[in-house]
Amino acid sequence: MKVKNNSFSGGYVFNLEGKPQDKVVELEIPSQVCIPLKQGFGQVVEPTVEPGEEVKAGQIIGKSDNSESTPVQASVNGTVKEVTSKAIIIEADGTSDWQPVEGHGSDWTSMSAEKIEELLYNSGVTSLDNQGIPTRYQSSSISTDDVKHVIIKGVESDPYNLSLSALLQDGKLSQFADGLKILHKILPQAKVHVAINKNRQNLIKELSNLVGSNNWVQLYSVEPKYPQGSDKVLIPTILGKEYTVGGSATKLGVIVFKMQTILHAYDAVVEGKPLIERLVSLSGEGWKENLHVKVRVGTPVEAITNKCLNNGNYRIVSGNILADQAVTSYKYPVTREFDNLSAVPEGEGREVFAFVRPGAKRASYSNAFLSALFSNLSSNCDTNVHGEERPCISCGYCEQACPVDIFPHLVEQYTAKSNVDDELIRYGIFDCVECNLCTFVCPSKRPLGKHIKQGKQFLMNKGYAVK
Ligand code: SF4
Ligand code: SF4
């Protein structure tokens, strides 16, 4: 198969201290889990168990047949302690076995599409990623017949990512290839596009050997530039500008899945394993060791921080440190969507005149700074702003870095003055993918991303719709 090389204009390659190594450690079963009744794509489901009931790991404990949703499962063996409208608390008995999904098997090639959809739904896998996996059970906002393109991302472009080699170790690449074929059985009309980090040439070659003879699949080698992993950037990178996504990718017949989703699909259909655990990378300087943990869904974040976090003041972020939210309570459970937890030192706020004393290990976009001369060195990452907010100097860095070709400084000037009107739509404000790269590269430390996001919200409140 000829592998395509696709890219987008703008973006930035991060090289930060604290990248997770490929080591994988299985965390012990927690004494208690909290299973939210909404996880991933779909509506909140109804509890189907009561306090005092004994449950097995993998058993369905919440389900709604009449809404877009996917059932939730107990992730441990134990006893239901509490049931609320939002979550179910289970006291674990410490055993690690699980109840397989009925009807699974290694003879998946002879299974009907209906059977495969049922296994994916009952295992919880259909809830994954932004749009869910479509089946006949209302598990996604798009029906199976309407899917034209499926994009699988193995991109590693965020400041911190789950490592593909940790995810695929122990022979998992062939399981991933079978997972693609399983997906093809329920979406036979869709073209499957697999985008892989260009630095992973061996992986691309091995995958090409496994699936390259199928004309429904195409492999791409993509630059690990942030924010290539954003669905709204990846879709036009792979399918072309006519697939620019405004509100929802499903309107264009496109769905995007992470590689971990495909492995969960394989586990459910072939091994009968329900979605009861996640592989999560521990990134950033706050962890004792940067590695990956296998953790049961519903485990409180504090079970990870108690064991793995250094002493000190760290901000914990689930997902992408530039665009996602900090974890506000360590009691918060690990959910089906988790794949990275970053722990970055909490900064002391703005440093006055920080821009006149940059160092080699200080991340900078500008060639005028020392760190740009040492691009091979990984730089430190904390939550500090490293400088006070100053007027825009029209350097154009935000424009160069913006992945969707808008003029962030111009849009920000309007929104910062609350001058929010439909002129901003002509400037492309709704194309912004909220990656915050403009804020990161700005030498004047202007909060561009924040102001642009506020401007979008203001326009939507006034009734303007995203295309
Ligand atoms: S304007 Fe939006 S899309 Fe462009 S760099 Fe800023 S946050 Fe990212
Ligand atoms: S990066 Fe900052 S200083 Fe440079 S043009 Fe953009 S807003 Fe202005």
C-alpha cells in the first residue's frame, strides 16, 4: 500500500520534559469505585441495580433503551453501596476476574453485523470518542448507513500523549488490525483512514503488512504537530478542505476514533472483555515516574496520585494540558474517556519582565529566544504565564501557528473590546478549534484563546449558529 503524507499549515511540535515512557503498570483493584451514569458519548442512563445488590465486573448496571446512549458496567466485583441519579458506588471485594460479554468469540469473521453491534453495545465500547460507535441501538448520533469515512487517530501531537508503543505492546498491533476488520463488518460502505505519527515508520510498515491488501483501508503518515490530534484539524487534513467541520463531523458522514477504541472493540468481540479498564499515561514532572497505568474505570484519581505523585504543588489535567480542564477534586473517578493525566508544577502567576530573561529550557516560539537555538532540548512545563500581558506587537506568530488559518490577533481585538458582531463570523471565529496555540506562542502573553472562546459563546447566545 502507498502510504499518504498529509499535513496542515501552522501548528507546533512540543518537546516537553516528562513524556511518558512505554512501561505499563497494572494498578491494584481499588476498595471502592464510582461509576458515573454518563460516560463518553450519549445521555445519562437509568440505574438497573439497587443498594445491597452483589455485582460482577462487566455486568450492566445502568441502561436506557429510549435515548442515544450506551449501557454502563460495574468495573469491579462487589456490592452496590449507593445509587444516585448521576452515579453508582460499588464496594469492591478485591477479586480481579470479570464476567465476559455473552456471545463473543474468536470466530468473529462468521458473526453477523447485528451480533457484532450487540457485543460492542453491551460491552460499553460504543460510548467511546466524540460521536460514539454507530449501531442499531442508538449509540451514536449517526446511523451505520450514513457513515462515509472513519478516521482512526494514532497521532501523538498533544503536548503530552499516551504512547502508541505502550498501547500496542505485547502483540496488540495484530489485534488492532483485527479490530479494524471488525469495524469494517458493521460499516462495510465506509472508507477507513488510519493516521499515524510520521515518527512511527516501523509501525506504519507493520500495519501496512497486516491490512494493506484491503482496498477499504488507507494509511497516512502525519506530522506530530499540535493540534493534529483535534478531530476538526485531522478531518480536513485527511479528507481535504471540503471536509472542514463546523458543528458536527457526523453531518459530513465522518466519525473519528482513537486507536485505544479499536483495541477495546477487539477485546469486546473476540475476548468478551467489557470496557472496565483504561490505559492512562502519567505525564509531566509531577509524577515519580512517567509511565502508563492500567486502571479500572471508576477508580478515584486519588488512588493514582497517592501512589504515583511527588510531594509538591501540581495541577492535574485529564487530556490535553493546553485545551482541557484541570481535575478539580482527586475524588473524581477515572472514566472511560481517560487516556492521559498530566501533573505539572503550579506556577506562581505572572513573572514580571520574564521575556527579558529567557533560558534554554524555557519553551519559546520565537527565534529571538535562547530556547529556539536548543530545539533538541526538551523544555520545562508548568502552569506559569512567564511574563506580563503587553500590547500586541503584530509579530504574526499567532497567525503562523493557527491551524485553521484565521487571524487570532484580529479576532481577539474585537472580542476583547466586547465588539462582538457578525463581522467576526467573516473573520472565521467559528472555525477556531480552541487549541490555545495562539495563546502559547504569543510573546506579548495575550489570552487570545480565552477571548476568542468567549466571543464564540457570546455569538451563540445571540442566536448565531455554528455552520
Ligand atoms: S485562533 Fe483558535 S484555532 Fe487558531 S490557534 Fe487560536 S485557539 Fe487555536
Ligand atoms: S502573537 Fe501576540 S503579539 Fe504577535 S501578532 Fe499575535 S497577538 Fe500580536
